[in-house]
Amino acid sequence: MQQSQMPFTVEKTESFYEKLGDWIGDVFYDLLPESGFDIRDEQIYMAFQLENAMKDRKVVFAEAGVGTGKTIVYLLYALCYARYRHQPAIIACADETLIEQLVKPEGDIAKLEKALNLNIDVRLAKSREQYLCLNKLDKQLASIDSDDIFMDVHESLPSFVEENVSMKKFTPYGDRKSYPELTDEQWEQIGWDSLQDCFTCEKRHRCGQTLHRDHYRQSTDIIICSHDFYMEHIWTKESRKREGQLPLLPEASSVVFDEGHLLEYAAQKALTYRLTEQILESLLTRLMANDVREKTLHTIEDTIYQSEMFFRILSQTTEKIAGSEKQMIKREKALIDEAKKLFAHISQLEEELVFESEMYVINEYELKVVEEYLEQISYSLSLFIKDQSGIAWFEEEKEERTLIIMPRLVEEIMREEVFSQDIPFIFSSATLSEEQSFNYIAKSLGVDDFLSFTVESPFDYENNMTALAPFFETGDHQQKMDYMIAQLNKMQGGSLLLFSKKEELSLFKDYAEGKLTYPIYFEGEAEISTLVSKFQNEEQSILASVHLWEGLDIPGVSLENVFIYSLPFPPNDPVFQSKREQTSKAFEEVDMPYMLLRMRQGIGRLIRTNDDHGNVHILFDENHSEEVKEKVLNILPVMVNNG
């Protein structure tokens, strides 16, 4: 695609950065106000701070309170710098539920295009879980109790998917958003999952996921993805090149981490190793179909047997955690012994495959895939055996057993693989500092040299927000839910309900059936951006969610009430248990900061413009300590009204 034009003229003798600064000044002082934008001093200050980061190609922590218009600022710089460098900018959002927010018809990109007469080439790079798997769809259609909705999905597929026709032209398809009527549970039955072996799939060249990757890589301006996807790109970049594949994302001119305070967990998650019994057995069984030596055949059989033994013992030495799919692992001697045996078998198999590669009896590409996977398993098992620098847990779903190992610290790898790039990195969030210092986030991510600034929210919370904090007997969900239902009917919709756990949302969904006067949309019952759009466009509706504490931007009467069902403390799972073990003050240094940060983000969903007003309801349990109550109330921008 031809590179888009700069929105201002730069002669050969002129400095790009000087012209950029002049144009930014024109935009904020003249062009946007003329188009009806409410420009704020905090926004202009942020704009000229980002200019320094772009010019010096630095990391900048841009902590900007709600309503400062930070999204518009970083979009303008990312766009101009992308056109200047002839490489797209990458904007990484907190998670998959938020990446659609920037490109919705009423979003900031559409507003900028209209106000500044721009045509911005912006494309979404979604994770694999967001795409249809043709093999899983076929399996559902072949089932005798297949849902009719899956036949509707099949009939909507483009003709080139099934027909042997030229692929010179194709239309994108298979995106989760294309099937908004499917519940999350239905989508799981036909969407990609970790058990799919895409490398050797016969349909991969007609797969919507593959085709869409080719599409977004061609963007000239902006690519939007999730934190998870960007970090997966970083960790898989070299291995994909070795396998003859393109990296997930192209080279970028700059990277913006929206809600950047959440990046550390995404980095840990992307570096996570998954040892899944079924995938290992499937790969090795397929390897046996080749004309391999008898010694190699026996080694494969021994490895499969030992894998079964290891997972059998593993499933017997775990403990389930309430409210989490992660199971704690008891590091008993018998388990470690079985892990060592499996490690030895895999090491021996890796040696045997070296000899097999010299005999050319195995497809080179398939062999490379197996070797890559075995190398990953060897490394993850070595971490598990030594119990060093890793957080391990067990998951079991539909009789599929998986060992997961996540690194405790990622700062050294982030320093080498991410922040060694000579490009600007912008961290944008309302919550980046700890007691006015950015050193904590910088150290945890391996950022040695950075710029930083903080601008407060310009909103008049005292007059525009009312905070209510009713107390309920601990564990009395019915009392809480009755309060919410009464308030929701009184408020005539226009409400966002935030839950800390899926179980809470599910409980309220069942209880509220038939008790509400206004339509309510629950996360999971359809594709999330479709639900958000319905909520925004139907002023007297209600949206209930577990994941929309951050990033949701709905100004006006569609969102005049935020209900926080319970304080969002972190789960008691292995990841946070590991964090707690690293300190002698776990509650004060792990649980409380996490909860307060989530609370600030959730409360921030209410007031999005100077004209917004509304109520925040924080539903306390009576057994919360005075310290917890005080700290929660202190982060509120207004006094609590219990009248």
C-alpha cells in the first residue's frame, strides 16, 4: 500500500520535529477546538512532553488522569512518527476486550479523522483465540447433536475456503467479532485453542487467522493489538524466523502500551511454557509414522509412556483453588522423580532426532516443529525440577492435563528483547507511579533510562460524582443483589456492573432473571465489543462485566452509574502466591496495591467528560478491616454519601 501523506509539509531543509511541534500546536489550539473538542491544559502539556520522547527515542511513562485526553495525544504522535519513519506504530491495549474500543465508530480515531480530515490506516492484530478453527467447526458439524448455529457459521464462510479456487483475491473472515450472536461457551467449541497444531494443518493457507495476519502486516499507519499479543510477538520472533515464518508483527516505528501498568503480567504470561500431555503425545505419534530407526521408535514409545506416568502423578499431587482454574502443585519427591525421568527421555529423543535429520526420512519442516517443541519442554521441565525462577501450576479441562511454568521476573529479558530497540516507547495510564515515583514499574520491566510526567484529572468530581458505600453482612449475596436490583430499576438503566470473579457475575445473572425493568447484557453471552456497542447505544440498558475495569470509554447518559460488587483483591492462585512469598508484608505490598489500582480504574469508568455525572456504588463486606475501608475511601475523588 502506498505510504500516506504527512498531515503537514516538511521541506528538505526543515526539521521534522520542529514542524511536528508547530502542527501539534495548531491542532490543540485551533483545529480541534473548532471541531468542538474540549481541549485541556493537561492535554497540551502531555503533548509537548511526548514530543521529547519521540525526538530522543526514549521510554516515557505518561501518567495522565481520567479525562486528560491522553489517547488523542498519543494517537497523533504515533501517526505522524509512523509516516515519518515509513513503519507502522503499534498500540498495545490491556487485553483483547479493549482493542476494538479505539476503532469503534464513535471512538477517538474516527473523531480525529473527521476533525483533521485524515484517512488513518488502522488494523487490528488479534490473538489466535479470536479466530475460527475450520477443523473444530468441521468436528462440530459432524456431531449428531450439533447446534444449528454452527451450520450458520459454516454457510457464512467465503467460497474460497471450501472450493479449489485461486487465492489471488480473498476477503477476511473468521474473526470472533464476525459471529456476535455466539456465546463465549459456543465460541470455545469452534475457536482456536492451544491443542490445535496449526503448523501442519492442511487448511492453514485458507485459514482466517493466517489471512488476517497478512492483512494487518500491510498497515502503513497503526496496528492495534493486546499486551499479550505484543509480548507473544517478542518471544516468538526468532523461533518463527527459524521456522521460515514471518514474525507476528512487522518492525514498528514506535510502541504505545495503553494501560501500561499491566504490561509486566503480560510479559510473564507470554514467556509461560505449557507442557500439554495431548500435544506431546500427538506430535510424537505422528513422528512414529515416518520411516525412523528402530531405536528412535523405542525412544518415542518410552517418552510417551513416561509422559503418561508424569501426568498421572502430577494430577494426584495438586490442590484446587476456589475461584481459579489454576491448581497448586505439591512438590513431592515422587513427582520430581517422574519429572526427571521424562526430562531424560526427551533429552535422549532429541539426540536420536539429530541422527534422523541426517538420514532425511522425516519431512524437514515437521522435524523442525517437533525439535522446537521438545526444546521448549526440556527447558520448562528443567525449571520445574530445579524450582528456580519459575511459578508452576496445573490445569485440567475436559480430561486434558497441562503443566504451566511462568517466570517470576522478566526484567532482564525485557531489557534485552524489548527496550534495547532504538524506538520510542510510550506507557499511558492513570496509574503508573507508586508514591509519585516511577522506579518500581521501570525496574520490574528492565527500563534503565526513561522520561516521566504526571498530569491530574481536570474533572470537577465534587459536583459531578456521588459515591455510596453500603455495607453488607459478609457472604450475604442475596442482600447485595437485592440492593443492586432495587438501585438499577430506580436509576432506569445506564449502569455498568463490575465483578471481581466470573462466579459472582454468574450468580447475579441467575438471581436477576425477571427482576429488572431494563435490558441487561452479560459478558460472555455474545462477543464483547457487540455488547459494549449495544450498551452505549441503548441509554436505558445495563452492562455486567468481569474484564471492563480498564479502558472502557462511554461518556454521556449511557453510563451514569458504576456498581462495584466486591473489592477486587487478587486471586489466591500460584502467580500471586509467588508474589506474596517474595515479601514479609504480603497484604500491604501485594494484595492491597493490586486492589486499590483496580478500584481506581473501575471508578474511572464513570466520569469521561466535563458534562458527565453519576454515582459510584461500592458494596463493602462488613468484615473488611478499618484499614481496607479507609484506603478505599481515600482513593475516591469525593466524600462518601451514605444518606
